[in-house]
Amino acid sequence: MSKLLNLYKQDMKILMRHSFTWLMVGTILIFLAMYHFMLADTIEHKQTMYFVDDSAGNIMETALAGRNAENIVFVNSVGELEELILEKETQVGILFSGTMHEPRFTIIHGETMRQENANIIGAALKNTLLNIAGVSADAQFSAKFLEERTKPIPQNKMALPLILTYEVIFFSFFLSAVFIFQEKAEGSTRAYRVAPAGTALYIASKTLVFITKGFVYSILLLLLTIGPRVNFLVLLPVMALGISLFTFIGMGIATFYNSISEWMLVGMVVIIISALPIFTILIPTFSPFYIEWMPSFPVLYSFREILFPSGINLSRQIFNLIGFNVIAYLICHLLVRKKLMKEGA
């Protein structure tokens, strides 16, 4: 234990002197400033419809004038309408002509519109005409949910699982390689070869240092955003598994190279591939089978469920993380022992 503690102290000193550590501190400060002063809990998507009423007697404008329709603005001419739409491409323009019995609508927009959206606008216009004519067009319906509905995640908190995964977890992947290259350059690796500590303690020391760094970073970040209601008893073990997994992967790959510049291309490929599970968060319908077998998926999925519980059982994800760790450690141990801890490596 004393050998591990001594190695841990040495690696912690190196970490604290490293510029990347202070880069992480700067990152958390920037995010906290954005979270508290720039990002809102909800983002309202307000769309305005611009109308030109070219009908005899201005039927539409007269009927809607007293209804306080905040998202409807009437303009005087088609030319003015087209100028507005070109200026505000996300808005929609409607040209109404004809009569109540033979109405004609022209939808004017500045970008490609999906047919589904055009159908929705058409149905809304039809209901508006029916209401003007005194016909009730309000559909009577009810919704039945088979499972308990979860609260929507606030917009300014949606990035937290991503930051924990790709800032905290992936940083250990990068730092593990940086440590190895630094030790190679300084000649520290040769001292480890004759030291009695061994390969296992060499790997364990760096892993514990990165886990400590990840715990401090994530606890500060979450306390200053979500607050103390986070289930840290579950979050921290999952984080430890994620950090150790990507530390093993990073160290294993780094043994094949002599400098960060040689490693960078392969490292970036690994990071880009590991970032694919982000799309399962941003686009829930995107969930191909291979995404779940990426090492970053159980980490990201678990973080999201822990921070914003929806009742999903995380046992499978945690077992996957443990399995990934066992495999990654065995490979990492073999590579470090063969390529770093032997003379001439």
C-alpha cells in the first residue's frame, strides 16, 4: 500500500503542475458563467405568421382583429410579405384570397418546408375558417400514458451528462497518454523498470489520480448547477468505472508511440468514434445496435439517468462498464508490461 501511495503522490504532483489541469479549471468556470448568466431553463420557439388578406371585404383580417392573435401579423401587400419572409427565413407568410365558400391560401416561406408542416398549417387555416363561420372545429380527445411521465430536462442542464462524459471521462484518456510520453521524454520509465512497484501499481496509481481529479471536478460542477440533490453514491462509482476504462484504453494505445504528435491521429479517431453516442441523446430515434457496444455509451447513458431519473434500470449499463474495464485492464497491463517495463522498450 505504501508503494501505491508514494506513486500516487508523485503522479498527483505531476498532474497539479500540468497545464491541462488548469485548462479544465478554466473550462468549468466558463461553463458556470454560461449556465448562470446566458443559458435559460427553457427556450421558446415562437413563430409568427404574416398574412395578406386579399379577399373581398378583408374577411380574415376583420374576423381575427378582435381575437388578440399575437402570432399573426397582417401586412398590406404581397411584396411587403415577401420582403419580410426573406428577411426572417424561419417565419411563414399566408396569402388569403377568394371567399368563405371558395377560399384560396398560398403559403410563402423562405426555406424548404416539409410537407408535414404544410399540412399542419393547412389544417390550422381550415379550422380558422370554420371558427369564423361559427362552426366548432375543436376536436375532443384525451391522452393515455402507459408509463409515468418524467419531467422534461431543462435546456441549460441538458449539457451536463455530455460534459461529464466528454470533459471528465475523455480527459483521462488524453492525460494517460500525456503522462506516458512525458515519462518517456524525462527517462522516468527506465526508473520504473527497476523499481519494485510493478506494472499493476504503475497503472493503478495513474488511474487513482485521474479518478480523484474527476471526482473533484464533477462534484464542484454539479453542486454549483444542480445542487446537492444529485445521487453521488451512484454517480461517483459509475464515474470511477468510466475514468478507469478510458485510462486503460489511453495507456494501452500510447505504448505504441513515442510522442503526443505520433499518437494524436489515432487518439482523435478514438475520441470521434466514442462521441457517436451523443446522437442518441440529441436524436432519440437514432439508436443503431452498435452504439450500445461503444465504451462511452454506458457512461453517457448512466450519467443522464442518474442526473435526471426516469425510472430506467441501470444494471445492464453498469455490468457492461465492469466488463469493458476487465477487458481493457488486461490488455493495458499486457501492453505496458511488454512495451514499457522491459529493457529496450
